[in-house]
Amino acid sequence: ILRSDWSSDVCSSDLFQTSPQQLIAQVLKQELSKWLSVKEITYQAMKLDGQEIEEVIPYKQSQTIACTLNYLKYKSLVEKCLIDNSQHWRLRTLE
């Protein structure tokens, strides 16, 4: 029985021309002290990547960004907080 690898599907980087990690870094560096939602980060990442953006952010792109953010959190490069029951992210500040 063949099983689909969820992580490789959700964290698929082929939805972006540029590495999602690089796009996230660019977005968060522009807003160093601001907490951004996954939706905001995805929107700006798609814009930087030269993608056409509809009124609704595509689910697959949003999931790729969310998955990448969780990986970057695991690597201690970003931090997460809940604002209005929604995950928000920023670059980790070195203290």
C-alpha cells in the first residue's frame, strides 16, 4: 500500500518560483517589529514571487507558508504568538 507523504505535499516548494524560506525572510525583514498573520505573509510572499493574487489567498500556497514557518520556528529563526485566536509570526529577536 502506498501512502502519500503529507509533509512533502503540504510543504511543496514548487508552488513558488523562489524558495518559500527566502520569501518569508524577505517579508519578515521588511516588518521587523510587527507580528504578521500567515495570510499576510502568504500574500506578500506571492507578490514578491510575481504571482497573480486573487481576492482569496490559495489554500496550497497558504499551507506551504504555514508549514515553512513551523519549520523555521523549529530552527528557532522565527517566533509565533496568538492574536485574536490567529497565529502571527515575526523574526526571532536576539536578546
